[in-house]
Amino acid sequence: MAHYLVTGASGFFGGVLKRRLLREGHTVVNIDLERDEDAGLAGLTSIQGDLRDRTLMERTFAEHRFDAIFHAAAQLAHGMKLDEHLMWTSNVDATALLAELAKKHDVKPFVFVSTNCLWASNLGHPVHEENDTPAPVELYGRSKLEAEHRLKPFMDDLNVVIIRCPTIMDSGRLGLLAILYEFIDDHKTVWVVGDGSNRYQFIYAEDLATACIQGAAYQGSGIFHIGSDNVKSMREVYETVIAAGGSRSKVRSLPKTPTIAAMMLAHKLKVSPLGPYHYKMIAESFIFDTTKIKRELGWQPTLTNEEMLLRAYDYYKQNRLEIAARTDVSAHRKPAEMGIIRLLKWIS
């Protein structure tokens, strides 16, 4: 039995990882700004606090002997109001502090959950760890890339494993995706920008949790890309979920150039939850090359995009009333504000 620190374990993915470790008989400390709905579970210590608080973090490391650190906490860019200072310091400075304390207290395994938002264009090929240089276009992606840079000086002293992941999916994943679920559940048109032939990779939350656990056992430091296999077009994925979910929705196309121009304007006017990453990538393909993580960690995905999206939609459909009432939870565990997209729903 091991004792782990999981940051952000009140949130969606951190919660999945936390519960997985507890099921496997380990003990877990969760530090999160949000309240932990699992507080009181056997083996779980829940600390509602700020990872940037050096006094809190020093005390936590002094009181616990961790076998590994799983750093899943992050401030996200979803929504129409953005606190840039909070995002940068939470994603960058807190990561550097964690690494500093891990080195001081000799906690070598350090797994950091990063993102595919380090890019915002279609590279025309599966994106590789060594060959493709990140080029983020918004603050969230830049903050995660800077966090990676802050970790690199620690790679000789710690076993730093950085896992760059695409959109994380499973039952309970909401945020911006709840807008899609609402359209499907209300039998509204599901719109794709362009012809919908673009392919965009997801990752099943339990598969990512497996990779994190495997990463904690990795003897060394490295960056790994992760994602699903057999990625179908977004049109095909949506049509599969609509049919399996019993919806009468149809998938239809919006013209690419004017739609993206409208999205850019809506973002500037702060009436849309979709930012630069979304309007740059909404009609583009993006897939990670997962050869390295399969080879070096022995990792394999278990679900396809359409299988995991259907799980997420079914959860929303079954719990829609309860979901609508949520307030004091993380961004991925409640629906994002729809903003001007509600007008699109009204005319669908």
C-alpha cells in the first residue's frame, strides 16, 4: 500500500484518479480549492486549500511521507470571465513549488498532467513528443507549457513524467461538452464547422489514470503523448452517439469561414465560452502520436472516442436535473455557461 498526493482531486479527472487509487488499497491526500465531495472516505485526507500557499504545502509535506505526487490540478480557460493572474500562478507557480518540495522531501515520482492545448493548429500528422514544437495561442496553453519548463530543471533529481492529454472523457465530464449533450438531449441540430471530416482525439479518464499510475513507476523522466486509437471523424462520432442515445438530432454543417469569424467576434465581446483555441481548432484535426507511451510505459487505450462520449452523454441524460443545480464544484463537473450559443440552439 502506498501513500499518494493527488492535487485537484475534487475535480473531474483528479477525482477519477483519487478513487482509482483508493479502490486499489492506497491512501490519498487531496489538495484542492474546491470542496471534496468524497471527504470522509476511508484512506482519504481532504485538504481544501491553495497549492500556491507555501505554508500549507510545507506543513502538508512535513506531515505526510508521499510515495508519489500526481499533479492534476489546473485553472481552466472555460467561461466568459478569466482571472489571468489566478490561472498563471495556479498553473505555473504552484507546479514549481510542488517540484521544489518534492525534491526537498525526496519524493521522486512526480506525474504532471499536461495538455494538447500546447498546440492550436492542424500539423497534418500525428503530433510527436520530440519532433513537434509546442506553439500555444492562449493563456491556458502557455501556462501549461511554462509549467513543463519549470519542471525540466528537476528532471535529474526527480522522476518527472509529463503526460500531455487531449480532452478527457468519461461519465461525469461536463464543462463545455454539456452544451453538446443538451443539444442532443433536446433533439436539436448538432452543428459541425465545415464538413465535419476533421478527426480530434479524446482520452478515456480511466485510461489516463492507468497511464499516471504507470508513470509513477517509470525509472526516469520524460514527456509522453496519450490519446485514443481508431479516431473517426467528428461527424461520425456525433452521429454514433445520437443514434445510440435515442436522440432525433441531426448533424449539419456551418460554413467554416463566416462561422469562425463569428466565434472570434463573440469571444472579443465576451458573450461566448469558446476562446481562441476553440475557434482555431473547431474544424481542424489533431491527433497525438502515442507510440512512445505504449512502448515505454506499456500503456494501451481501452475505449474509442464514440464509446467514451456516449458514456458521458448517458450520464448527463440520466442526471440532467441534478447537474443543472450544481454550483460548488470544479469547471469540468458542471455545465459551462452557454452564452450566445443559446441563440444557435434556439434556431436549431
